[in-house]
Amino acid sequence: MLYTALIFGLLGSFHCVGMCGPIALLLPVDRANSVKKMVQISLYHFGRILAYASIGLLFGTIGKGLQLFGAQQQLSIAIGLLMILVVLIPAKVFNKYNFSKPLFKAISKVKSSLGMALKKKTPDAFLTIGFLNGFLPCGLVYMAVFGAIASGTALEGSLYMAFFGLGTIPLMTVAVYAGNFVSGKVRQHIRKAVPVFVIMMGFLFVMRGMGLGIPYLSPKAMTGHLVETQMECHPTNLQPSEIKN
């Protein structure tokens, strides 16, 4: 399912440009030195991927804990349905029940640290900016987190989020170089397309959980088989004195 994370990041990066584009535009890159500028941008992206991978590690571990109860297929189906519901439920419902309020203090600290890092031009500052950027609230990141949970292991969860981050690199890099290059109408069309892709991903997770026996798409669930071995002991007429070493 890593390919879905990569495609999700690539398509979702149009949304990222709108949300995180201002941060990318504010990066204190060296405009006069193209090589140094590329290194600085690469450090920024590496920081973001490192943050996403850390998030994936955490939620992949949670997913592994859930699967220890033998509910791997059910978890995949539940994650898929949840992704679909999140898209179909009107935004005003989420605005009414704002679940991120308890995180406001932590997010405020992240933004404050991000603002301080944007004033520096040292290599570690770009790494810090990218890392903090990865922890800012984002609906697409939340969708990718669902995939990390369904992955079932800490490593696969981390890789899933890392591949999601890799998918966002091309367009975010263009945003740094070209600035606000996407028109308002194009952004509207892209924003309408992203939920459709999220629903498609949800269906993929549901199909994977159903175990329909379709290679790569819905592999058949593995069931454990108990293998019993029997040792047969045959009596012998040999006397102890006849047994040679």
C-alpha cells in the first residue's frame, strides 16, 4: 500500500501548497547561490519527512497493538470506512465538534518555534523548519495517519508516512522556486479532486480487509495452520549389552 501513500502525497501536495505554501515562501533561502539554495530546500524537505516518519512510527505502533487482538482485516475495513465518512460528513459538523482544541497549546508552541526558526539561516534552521512544519494540523496528514495505523507495524507505518512526504516534495519545491504559481480556479478543482481520491483510498483499504484473493489489491487472508508431528517409538528386542556405541 506504499504506492497509495506516494500518490496521495503527490495529489495532496496541491492542497499543501495552499496550506503550507506561505511557510515555503518564507524560507530564508540563499537566492544568490543556487547550489546552497537547493541544499537548504532539501534540508527543509528532509525535516518534513522526518516528522511524518515519526508520526507514522507512533501510529503504526498503535496499529500493531490493535492487530495483536487478531483484528487485522477488521481494522483495515474500519480505517477505510472512516476515511470515507470523514470526506462525506459536512465540514460544519467538524467545526461544531472541534476535536483539536486540546492540542491548541501544543500547536501554538510549534508555531512560535517555527517563527523563530524562520528568522535564522543556518543549515539546522531549515531542518527545524521542515520538522516543525510536519507537525502542523493538516487534514491530508490525518488521512495519511489512518493509512499508517492500518499498516499494522511501526516500520510500515513510518514508511507509509515517509512515502506520503516524498510525494509532496516536487510541488512544494516548485512552490519555493516559482511562488504562488497555481491560480485560484485550479486550486478549487484540485481541492474537489482530493476528497474523491481519499474515498478511493478508503475503498482500497476496505477491499484489502475483505481478503477477496485479488493479488496486490485484496490478498487473501493468511490463516494459521496447526501442524502436528508425531514421534513413533518402536519396541526393540535388543538387550542393553547389545547396543554398541
